[in-house]
Amino acid sequence: MKLRSYMLIGLLLSLLLSTAPISGNLTNAATPTTVTPVSGLALSQGVQKTVLDNGLTVLTKEVHTAPVVSVQVWYKVGSRNEGKGENGISHQLEHLMFKGTKERPVQFGRLFSALGSQFNAYTSYDETVYFGTVQRDKLEALLTLEADRMENALVGPEQLTSEKRVVISELQGYENSPGYRLSKAVMQAAFPNRAYGLSVGGTKADVEQFTVDQVRNYYQRYYSPENATLVITGDFATEPTLKAVKETFGKVAPRPKQATSSPEAKQVENPANTPVANKAPIVLKQPGSAALLEAVYPLPDIKHPDVPAIDVMDAILTGGRSSRLYQALVESGLASSVSGSAAELLEPGWYEINATAAPGKELTKISQVLQQSLAKLQQQPVTTEELNRAKTQLQASFILSNQDITSQANQLGYNQTIAGDYHFVEKYLAAIAKVTPQDVQRVAKTYLNLDKQTIGFFEPTQADGQQAAGGGSGRTVENFSPGKPVDPAELAKYLPPATSATSSSKQALPEQFTLANGLRVLLLPDHSVPTINLNGQIDAGTEFDGNQKSGLANLTARNLMNGTKTQNALALAKTLEDRGAELDFSASREGVIISGQGISTNLPVLIQTLGDVVQNATFPADQLELTRQRALTSLKVQLDDPQTLARRVFQQAIYPDNHPFHSFPTADTFKSITRDDLVRFYQEHYRPDTTTIALVGDFNPTQVKALLNKTFGKWQVKGKPPTLNLPKVDLPTTLTRLNKAIPGKAEAITYIGYNSISRKDPRFYAAMVLNQILGGDTLSSRLGTEVRDRQGLTYGIYSYFTAGINPGPFFIQMQTAPQDADKAIASTLALLKQVREQGVTEAEFNTAKRSLTNSYPVELANPSDLASTILSNSVFGLSPKEIREYPQRIESVKMSDVQEVIQELIKPENVVIVTAGSPPTVSKGD
């Protein structure tokens, strides 16, 4: 069972392939005592379950920590329910659910956007979920819209034809990833006769053949109240909300009774009792660069009593740097990354192990060491230290992944829909606490059996090419297209009204102070959840690299946790992982980003570890070499990813060679960097007077100040910090077009833009309003309406002003089939010219401002996002009051401000255009 936010799987899968999961805890797991159980009561306490007369299950939970509410509708239908020739129909229907209803024949994304909702949907193996989080006065409007499309969705020829093309583009985008292709082959071999063996998104062959009747019948069979759970969490009153639910969802009639079982045989045997013949590895030899391994082992369903022990086993194998497989494969230099996950579903699922080979290492050797590690787990009981660490990570990840109301609603919906009981997590966590070393050994013997293993190798065929991070096949993550262009003023007749104006409860402001050595601190106590969110930035980013040593800032940041004067890498890892805490460093263009998280009782450990590594890092030579090899693999991954390669080429095209934003690491620069280079960079750039730390969470400010002074007070440096004088960046005098072909890619990624503004530019707020109209929201933007919906040329198109401390790029990004790239680019340029010549309408202007201001409180409801926003405002040199005043600044933007920004910042004749991926082709008839 994955207690971490289930919605993140698809978005972060590529990250999960390169970093092992780390979570938080409540106890010190390094001691040989049993771990104190973490109760799931905090989640289910206050939940009221109501079943309407039509069979709809409703879960409500009041959480009055922020003036927002989350509404989620969980349908108990996914790819598990699809029959022969129907692979992907659940996903196709999910797309169609945004195309409007009989009473509201308008793209629902526009309606949600007008409400300021943070919304999306996904399809998985067992469920299809629609979710939105809004200000509390928009709750009834969300209920009205969700009830409407449960019963009245438009599933017709026009809707199906347009969304088929979008879905196929989405599927082709997944095919860009060797990891996705390997996973697809392994899963089909592991489960040849089960729907779980097919990717959730579907196959192009099946999608192309879907008929209106086929999809409509599927909708009428499964989208029925008795097959759904409605979850509402947040700042609302239960009784009037239930009344509103009955007035909206209560009117939805149940569908005529039909069989809703999976087309698979219902009696799927326990995988422990069904040995299969040992299979030779599946080998894919295709364009790419990094070699990949994936191994799959059948597991029981989510209600099986072995599930808690299986998850403890997974944490022991892959839960952080101290885990067995990380030590055996990554620390040994065989692999650049390893990860594991247990898919425990309605029907028997699987355990999956993924590894990416280090440069020059053989997959057969990685497989051999993997099998040795699994055999050792089967033959010898785990240590008490390992057991307690694993339990701590699992238990505390529950707390850390449920800090905000959206995540809490998601957890409740998952428990009710998949496990059949919203109290499930209470029993699960109690069972985790009781797992013994013998239990772990037993489940390892039972399930990690060679006779049941399906293993696959991806062996790249291009020596210098690169491979993209795996996309996975278990979850679709959507970016929906808008429908026919509709004047925003016309949305009013389709948009349910808000109940009342949201009260102007002011956002609390962080306390800001500076230590004697210049270290800046921002503190915002929040006692609603016993957690800590730490964000920080040190002015030691890649802008200081220089072209000859590009990658230096990155290697320095990634080696901070590899040892200090008093602790080696493993000791540092155990210090955090024994407590379930997390502390990471990554170099961005304008600084090194610090991210930390943990249970509030472990704040001292987080701060002390942070203080140790920024003051006392030793950069051991052996660890530097391992990090260098991982960086080289990561570089290959990035250069094989059309999106990353396109952004790199785009950035280098708009900034001259002597500009710090031009430099990107290469294999040669990574190889040229020495330990002395790291030590020098560390001594020059890691300084208290260039460091900012933001803390949001459950702490006492007075105690934290004392802790910070004690930890960082002796951190002293001489002289002034290094500075950069950035050269002036001129726009290209003419339009520039660059193409970068990558073998083996089905879709292309295009960037269009040029250098633009900084965050402190007075035009920033008007630019945000303009961007919202232009491409900030694919569902309601001009670009989305024209290029994606009307012409069907792209799966996703967005625009951004990446305004930082220094001016950053304005760009438009899109994914297209190679034969559609030229058309999509031409349409985008035409639209930019239209905006420049004709401006925007008053209705567009007002809708954009309303959407931005309505969504802002929703964004701040997540403590982690709140900490990040507080930090960014400080780093950008903004007032601490910015977090409260941002909506007012957006509201104060005038139409004349936007029209002025259009003339000054929209330059279609000066754009740089970069397309990477599948070689461009010409459509027939063009």
C-alpha cells in the first residue's frame, strides 16, 4: 500500500526512479525497542459516512486549518474492468468527462478554472478519480458540476473524435520513454491473461477502434451512484453540506443493474500458490542510452494479511540510502539508482524492482547481485535496527503525506474504494507495528521467488544517445483540452453560483530575522499537523559554474550528504532515516535548493544535520566518483528526453556563450571536475550571508531561534560573497528555428520564446494576467483553445514567464506528433501576432484575474507549498507581506497594464523555436 500521496505517482515517477523513498517518523528507530504505533485515527476521526438512497457513499470530514475545501469523486472502475479490445476505454471516458454535459455543453475545465479550482483526474487499475480543491464558498458549485457529469456527460461523435486524437498523442508521448516500453513488456509477460498486464492508458490500436456506443455503454454501466464514493474535506459545516449533496447527487438515478465485475476470472489465485515456469529475461534492444532492469513478482490483494509485512520488506529493501538494495547496487557502483514498490490492489497485484545501470555496468551483474540480496533476506531474519527503521518510515510517511486536505481526501477515497473501508489505514498501521523479523523473512520466501519472477532488460542501441526517465504504465496524469472557444462572459450561464463571499481571513505572515552572521530566517508556526517543512536556498547555483566546469555546483550539492568531519555518508543517512526525516540538496540555476521534512519532534535533528553538512562537508574521493557516475547517467537520461533536451538547446540559443544561463554540463565537464574544485566552490559559495531558511510547521519560535543560533552561530566567513555581472541579453533580430532529432521517439517537444523579465520587474503582475489568458491554463487559454482543442495538434500546450532573481525566459511549450509540429508552431505564432495586434478582451481580462486570485489561497493550503512560497519571496527580495498582498496586486492590474505588457513583452518576430524528439515529418497532403 502506498501511503504517500497517490496522486503524485504519475507526475513524479521519473524522480522516484532516481531517488529512493524517504519518509518521516515519531520515534528514534535506532534503539532496539519496538516502534510506537502511529494511529490512523487522525485521518478517520471526525469522518462521517452517509449512504444516499441512490447508493452513493459520501465521506465528509471537517478540517478548519485553511479556508478551502476538497471534493473528490471516486468511481470503482479502471483498466481492471476492461474486456478484450477495450484497453484504455476507462481512460478515454475520463477525457470525455470534461467535454461538457447536456445542460452545460462547455469544456468543464473552463468552469473549474473560473472557480479557481486546483483540479485534475486520473485513471488507474481499479479506479477513476476526479478531484478539485477550491475556496470554501465554491463548494456547492463543485458539487453541482460533479453531480451533473455523473449523469449527463456528453458522449457523442464530436467529443469522441476530438479526444481520441488527444489520447493517442498522450500514449505516443509515453512511448518516448524506454522505461515505459520496458515496463509494458514486462507486465504483459507477467500477467498475460489479466487486465493488470496492460497499460492503463490503453493501446493505440484499441483507442482508434472505440465507438460512441461502446464508450457510452461503459459510462452508463460504471458511472452510477452506487459504484462511486464522494469525499469532501476541509473548511465546511457537515449538515448543510450533506443537504447540498442530497440536493445535487441525491437526484442522480442509479443506472439499470448490469454486471460490473472485472472481465478477468474472478477467482484469481493467491500468487504464493501459483508457481510459474522460470522465464528468461525479456530483452529490449532499442534506441536509448542508460541500461534498465525491471523485475516483477506477483503479490496478493490489498486485504491479504501479508500486506503489512510486504510493505515493511519493501522499505528494508529500497527505503532510502541505508536500505539493502541501495547499499548493494548503488553504493557498490553497479547502479545509478534503484527503487521498489508494492502494488496492492483489488485483485492480486505485484512487487516491482527497478534499477538503472551505472555507466559500463552489465545488467546481468546487477540481476545477480539483486538475487543475492533477495536470497539473503529469505535466509536470515532482518536486524531489529532495520525493522524499526522500516516501520518508522512507513508509519510517519502517513503523517507527512496527509498534511493538506486534498491528500487527506485522497487517502480516504483510496481506503474506501480499494480497501472497502475508510478505517483501513488504522488497521494497516496497527499491523505494521506488529510485524516481526520472522514475518519479513516469511513473505520474502513466499513472494520474492525466482519461480515467480518476470525480469526485463532494456539494452540501449545507441552509444552516445540518451534515455528518458520511465513514465510508468500504472496511472494517467491529465492535462485536459478546452472545448469550442467560448467567450468567458458566457460561462456565467453555465457556472453554478458561489454560496457567499469568502471571509477575508488574512494569511498569517512569517516572522523574519537575521542571525549575526547574516543567515536569513523566516518562521511560520502551524500547529494543525505535527510536521515540519524546511525550505532553504544558498546562493551557490549553477550560474557560478562557468562553461569549463559546468556541473560543479551540481556535484558539490549532491556530495554534501556524503560525509562530514564526524559522520560518514551511511551515518548521515541513518541519522535521518531512523527518524523518517528527509533532507536533500539540489543545484538550480540561481541557487542550491534545500528541502527537508519530518515529524515536528525531529526538528532538532533536521537542523543539526543541515548545520553539519553546510559547515563541515568533507567530500570523500570515493563518494565523489560514485556521484560523478550517477551524474553521467543522469545526463544521458536528460539528453534522451525530448523535453529536457529541447529546453537545454532553447536556453543556449537565447543566452550568449558568456552568459551564466548558457552553460550546461557535458560528459567532459563532469569528468574534468576534481575534488579540489568541489572544496574550493564549497568554501567560496557556501556562506551564512548567502543562505535563507524558511520553516513552516509545528514548532515553538523561541526554541527554534535558540537552536538556530546554537547550530549556525559559529559559521563564519571572511569578505563579501561572490557576485555576478550578467551581460545584457538582446532578442534575436529574426526568428530562429532549431531541430534536434532523437532516435526512438514517437512525439516531439517544442519550445518557443526568448529572454524576458525578472520577478521584481514592475510589469510582473500584469504579465501573470496576460500569461493566464495566453497559455497559463490549457483549459481556458487561447493557446489551448486554438492549438489543442480546435485543431487537435497537441496533447498539451502552456506558456510561462520564468521570472527569477534575474530575468528569465518567456516560453511556450507543446507536445506534438512529428507531422503536426510545423502546423502547431505556425498556429502559435499566428495567435501571438493576433494578441499583439488586437489585444485581449475585457471578459478574458476579468476571468484571468479572478482565476488567479481564487486559486491562490488553495495553493497556500499545503504547508510544503507555503514554505516554498515564503522562501521564494524572500530570495527574490520581496516583502514578507507579499504572501498576503499577492492577490491584491493581481486585482489592481488594469487593462491598460496588460495591453502595455503585450506591446513590450510579446515579440513573435523575435522568437527562438526549438523542436526535439522524433525527426519532423510532413503530413500527407501538406
